[in-house]
Amino acid sequence: MNSTYILGIESSCDDTSAAVLKDRTLLSNVIASQKIHEAYGGVVPELASRAHEQNIVPVVDQALKQAGINKKDLSAIAFTLGPGLMGSLLVGTSFAKGLALSLRLPLIQVNHLHGHILAHFIRVEGKEKTEPRFPFICLLVSGGNSQLVLVHSVKEMEIIGQTIDDAAGEAFDKCGKMLGLDYPAGPQIDRLAAIGDPVSFRFSKPQIPGFDYSFSGLKTSFLYRLRDEMATNGDFIRERKADLSASLQATIVDILMDKLIKASKEYKIKEIALSGGVSANSGLRKAVEETALKKGWTIHLPALSFTTDNAAMIAVAGYYKYLEQDFCGLDAAPYSRVSI
Ligand code: KG4
């Protein structure tokens, strides 16, 4: 069989990305992150759409150049259909359609969440690793989602638990904002946590039945603690930033791990994967590694470059759909909310 070349396009939030895969092997993965949102403490949807519009042509051009292929060599174009910000999704969708039409290529719509999970199946030359075996449980944790997914195959995925309010990444970002950190605060909290004491503060943990998550109570508990301490010591946050970060991170990791361990036990599955932006967190990675040793899990931690939003994951999900000739029409339209 001839090789397939899939161009993936991702524009669901604040990263404009394009990637080229030869079958499942990565040829390029270009990401333009939008710095403009840092000043606002969160993603401003209108500014994100505008930045995507500015970035999309050079990013796709760069992805093709780095891959060393001509656009005429492409087999198909895969794009993110959702979930995400509508204005952002529209830029990637419309661009993908226009390019597919002009090159007479099939078009493939990809669920962003499938992309995060299937990122484990991207092959990188010189960095061979074992891939998850089906069925496996994937803890998908990002700025917009916190889900436990039972992955039966590349196309059959079942959500067994999810957040009923904020996502884990939102908890990192919003609590980080209270500490005066720039958006996104997750990576900075991770760095501060490395030099702080994780048991110096206790924050509330949710008591939710089943495999669902909740992070809004933790956010409130964090806020009240800061408010109370700042009332007597105006320098409290500055003096204790590392300890606060370490304690916050430890609490978020505990909440995530409790349900992951419970799900593994209940479904009798020891093949465990992490996906999404928060899967870059060193505290979470360490907790998963330690639990794996105790429980005999086989774990799959994504390369850091595939944790946050990227188009390589969209391209690999597109590749599997390409094999099934699962194409969409030019009337495909994005969805801001779409489940797995
Ligand atoms: O997957 P992603 O790029 O975007 C969404 O689809 O939401 O995830 C972004 C999220 C942000 O909330 C960011 O703070 C968080 O991932 N994040 C981290 C780390 N790196 C990124 N959170 C904790 N620790 C990290 N090292």
C-alpha cells in the first residue's frame, strides 16, 4: 500500500497548529501559541479567532515545508470539528475546506478529544515507544476537560466519569490567577510546587459518587484561605507562593488519582494512559508512576509536545478515519460542544 500523507489542522482554542504525518509517522508539527491572552488572565475568544486568522496560512505553509512535501502529495486534510471556541474552530474548519476544495482532497472531521487520546499512536522516528493496548483507561485532563475514558478501540470510546463543573486545568489556571500568576498558570504552579511543601495547606476535596470529578469546591476553599490569611498578613501570597502551589497541586493530583485508581479496579483494566495539557504536570506523572509500581499498571505518558493542543494528534485521528474512508462533506460545520 502506498503511504498516506495527512495534513492536520487544529484551532480549537488559543493554539494555531498544523502537522503532517506519513501514515502514523510525524513529519512536522508546527504550533503558534497566542501570547496575547496572558495580559487578560485567560483566553479572549475574539482575540483568539483573530490570531488564528493571522497565523493559519504561515503555520500550514511551515508544516508542509518542514515535512518536505508538496501540498499535491497530500492524501487528505483533517481538521478539528470541536469541542472548542466557535470563532477559533471556524478559522481551522474554513481553511481546511478551502484547501481541500482547491486540491480536490478528501476532508476529515476530528473530535478534539479523540485527538488527545489518539496522540499515543503518533510515531516519532528515533523515539519508538510501546503503544496502549485496547481496552485502556485514559485520564484526559486539559483546560476544558477532565474525563475518564474507557478506550475500546481507535473509534469506540466511552466516558465513564467527567467533571461536573470546572476542569483540572481550569483549577490550576484560576487558582494560579489568585496567586498573581499569568495565564496559563498550570506550568508555573508545577515549577513552584517543586520547591514548596505539599502538606503545608489542606484544601477541600469533593465527595462525589462514581467516577465524576469536581474542582469548584477546591477553588472556593483556596480563595477563602488566601482571603483569610491576607487579612492578617498582606505579604502572605508572596511569602508562601511555593507552599501554596505545592499543596494545591497535591490536592488536584489526589482528586484525579482517587477516581483513576477506582476506575482501574472496577473495570479490571491495568492499561492506563494520560492525555491533555495537565498530563504534562510532573506531580501527576509521578503519582501515576508510583501507583503503577504498586498496582502493576502498564502506563502510557505522552511526550510533552503532544500533551497540549497540537495538530499531530488531529492528523493521527484523521489517519485512522482515512483508512476507513470516513470523510465529511463541504457542509461540515464546527460544534463548540461535542462529546467523545
Ligand atoms: O490540552 P490543552 O492545551 O488545552 C485544552 O484543550 O484545554 O491544556 C491546557 C491546560 C491549561 O489549563 C494549562 O494550565 C494546563 O493545561 N497545563 C498544566 C501543565 N501544562 C499545561 N497544568 C499543570 N501542570 C502543567 N505542567
